[in-house]
Amino acid sequence: MGVTRPLPTWLLLAGLAAVFSGWRVFDGLPYLSYPLTVGGIALLLLTTVWRFRALKHSEGDQRAIAAVFAFGTLGCVIGLAGFVPGTDTGLEFLGFSFQEIGEHLRLKRFFSVASPILLGCSLLPVLAAQWAVGRGGSAGALPVDALRVRGSSANALSLGLAGAALLLFGYVTTALDRTIDLSYFKTSQPGDAVREIVLGLEAPLQVAFFFPAVHPVKDELLGYFRELARATDRVVIEEYDRFSSPDAAADYEARRDGSVFLRAAGRTEQLNFSMDLEIARESLRVLDGHVQQALLQLARQRRFAYLTTGHGERNDPQGVVVEPDARERRLQAIREGEDVPLEPELPLQVLRGLLERLNYTVRDIGLRQGLGIRIPDNAAMVMILAPQRHFHETEMNAIFDYVDRGGSLLVALEPGSEFRFEEFRDRLGIDYDPAMTLDDQLHYGGGNSIANRRLVLTNKFSTHPAVSTAGRAMARAGLMMDGPGRVSEAEDAEGLRITMIISAYPTNYQDRNNNFQFDEETEEQGSHGIAAAVERVAGGESGEDVRGNGMRALVYADADIFTDAIMASQIINTAVVGDGIQWLGREEEFSGEVVSEADVPIVHTRAENVIWFYSIIWGAPLLVLGAGLLVLYRRRRVREGDGS
């Protein structure tokens, strides 16, 4: 039975080994590489001819065995030939040319994957068939040998296909570069503010991505902008590779991967992200805020917000209390090579950052900056945050002049200051009572300290645009205020539209004698105004031309809501401040929730802390005791059942 002789199989293995050695092992030695490669190819061709001659002269069961060897050997030769177009040298030898580099790479990848699969699925059945033939060979047992060869070669082919599946799975997972991360992480989704800005743009928004074809950071960003496109139907998404799309890279001036360009009506803004997902996570959690900032720069020119200084305001650098050893610690940090800013940070960094995101340039203004002369015409708003001393007459005149010109003013007050808000009464139509508001039950902070009673909370918001986000989506969270005073509409206010936008709970009271106790004889519980919005519409109520047409103002009875500690930890406080800024800037149509997935500290009210305290102290032991009693009861029932 000539078809079963092992010599052709050995020649097949020798030819494959020779080609591999000449092509890979001795590639840099032409005097070895060429003879081995040519000799190996000759052996493979000789073996193929041998196997098909045996197939031609075989019959019956012998022909079935010969077919396995012949077609298996032919598959090995074709698989080996497939390696040629998988290399640059082979493509040049075959004379292939391509217009785009992408086509070149796709062809090479196809043959680089398909060739080893075909070679493995052809060689393994040949080796298995040779092993099966070697196990038989007894006289008259040809049908048994044929059956054994077919079964063994089929099993070997299954093994080869399984290996091919694993190879393809490994290739796909490498190309897609997918990872599984069980830790909590979520990219923020488009908020109401971003959607309104996109809908208000003059032209559709173009979003151009410059990332590799497959990248996890790109996938997160695509999810955000695809959702924005679905919600607004005014977003066009473009994906580019800087190297395969040089014209697009030149158009957008893309110089690095990880860039996202937003373009509308000929104006372009750029967002940059790290190519490392672990590093990019922090930016992705607050992606909605970054997009809002970029869109505002597309929607309008940058504007100016002025914060008054020189009167002990919260933003006044002169009013910052510096620790005695702060300078020495700063010098020591510089000596140790730490990254220390040249100048100390200005107060109210969170508020300043919020204004920057809303496309405002923040400037301080005092007597040295011309507050006593005139507030610049480019001022979109003026903020007075917790002044401790009264303003000079010339400063007041400049502020009144600004208000009469239809400007926007924000005043945040604090109890115990020398500042005279009465001077604003006629312009704003607001009365201010500086007595602190307390609440014995509904307040933030744990423990039994009565000082925490000043950390009152409220979710009583009006439908005014200056608190639209809090009133619409976040009211149940509760706004935290630190001992606010009280604002109310003046009895003789004329020509003004006044709205109490934030009110206290009915359980609140104003502590008139500063003893942090509710005294029924002198104090009264009840709801009262904490913040007010004032507006003078064009023409006034009677329709005649009056000064201050278009004037807008916000008066807060608590300035602590603007501090870094509260704004950084209380999302709703930041939303209230942001809505107020956009209303003052005549951009209330852009107001809305900015989605953030960043971690924030969890703050409980005193009542909630009491519940958690007693749940842990008493609940856990009672739960363990109950479980023990239940187990003991069941054991006794079992024993009683066995005894009966």
C-alpha cells in the first residue's frame, strides 16, 4: 500500500522546515537563506506531485487514504504561498501597488491571518493520518485503516479549526483593545444647558475626533456626542486619523492624538484628552462642563464679570487670613522642589472657575481700578460678595450709575458687617434683616453642637429662571446656607418686578439674641425670603421712559454659598449660583443642569445622622441576636421532632 509510506510526510516536514529556516532564521545570510528556501520549495512541490500521483493510481479504501494525504499536502503548499503577499517583499515581487496605505495594510493583515490558519488546518490532518496508518498496516485490514485515517484526520482538523478560532479571537481582542473595569466609572451625559446652547447656535455643530481607529477614550467621547446628536439633531460627528487624513488634520490644525474640535459658523474650539483612559477618567466624569465652556465660546464673544474689592469682600485678596507659618512652609516647599505657584491663589477659586466655564473673564474692581469713577461699559455684571465695610460715596455713585444704565448686579450679604445695604434700597426695592436664620431640626452636620443649627437647608424655590435648575431637577437635594439673614420686598418699591426666588422652611426662625435657641417670646418660626431677583423692564410699569431700563439684580441673604468649601461639596449650590449668573447675563435660555459624575462628599442632616447612629449601635446587635434566637429555636424544634 504505497500511499501509506511515511517518506512523503517526512519530505513535507523537511520542506516546511527548510523554507522557514531560510526565510526567517537565516534571512541575513544570503548564502544560506536562498539555498534553504529554494530547496524547501522544491521538496514541497515534489511531495505534492508524489501524493497526487499516488491518488491517481489508487482505488477504493486506498484512494480515500491517498486523498487525505494529497489534499492535505496541497493545502500546506497554498498556505505557505499565502505568506508571500503578507510581506512587503512579497508584494513588491508580485507587483502590487496601492493608492492608500489603508488598502495595503488590510491586504497584508488578511494573508498574515489566513495563511497560518490554512497551513495548520492542512498539516495537522496529514500528521494524524500518518499516525493512524502507522498504527495499522496488517494484511486485509485496509477498510479498518481507512476508517481510522478518516477519523484521525477529522479530529486533527477540528483541533486546527479550534486553534484558528483562538487565533482569530486573540487578533480581534487585540485590535479592539477592550477592557473590563469593575470599578465605578461613568462619562457624564449631555445636560440641559449644553442641549440648549447647541439648539441656539447659528449653524449645526461639527465635532471632529482625532484618535486612532479604535481607542477606549474615543469610545467614551463618542457616546456623549452621539447622545447630544440624537437629542438635538444639530450635531455632525467626524472621525479622523491624523496620519491617514492629513488634509483634515491641516484644516483643524490637529497636532496630537486625543483632540476633539467643535466648530460652528466658522469658529473652532479644541478639547484635549489624555490617551490613557485611567488619566482621562477625571475629565470624562465632568465632560459636560468642558463641552459647555467650549460651546459658550462658540456661541458668543467672551464677556467680563467684575468683583468689587477693598471692603473686606470674600474675593478680596487683602481680606485673606494668612497663617503665621504660611510663608515659611511655602519657602520650604520651594526648596524641596515642589510645584508651587508663583503667586498665592485668589479667593473663591470655584466661583472664578465657574465664571470661566461660562465664558466670562473675571476682574476685580476697587478704588485703584476705577470703581470710584465709572464701571466699564463692557461689564456684563458686577458682584458684591459679603462686604464688611461701607462703600465710599464715589463708589456708590458709580454702582448706581451702572444700575441706571441697565447693568446687572449681584449682592450677597453677611450678618455682623458694617456694610449699609439701606443705600441700595431705593434702587433695588429690597429690605434686609441681618439676624441669622436657624433651624433646630432640619440642618446639616452631626453631633450635638448647637452651632450646626445655622447650617440650614431648603428646597423652597420659585419658578424664576435664576433658580431654574434647582427648582426643576434638584429641589429634593436641599440647598445648604450658613446662617442666612432675611430679604423682603420694600413697601414703597415702584416700577420693579421682585421675586423671592429662595425661601426658608416654616421651621426656621431668626435668632435675635444670638443664643442659638428658639425663644417664643421674641422670635417667630415661619418661612421668609433668603434670596430675591429684581428686574426693571423697559418702560417701567406705566410705559414711560425711566432710568434703569433692563436692570437686573440678585440679592442673597447669605454669601457663604459662594465659598469654595460649599460650592465644591454641594452640587445644588453650584447650580443655583450658575443659574443666577446666566440670568444676570441675559442667558437664561442656556441655563440648566450640567451633568457631572465626579465624586462629591456625602453630607447628612442631623436627623439623618441620628438615624444612622442608632441603626448601627442598636440595629446591628439586634440583627445578630435575632439570627441567633432563630437558629436556637429551629434546633430545639428539630430535637423535639427527633424525640417524638
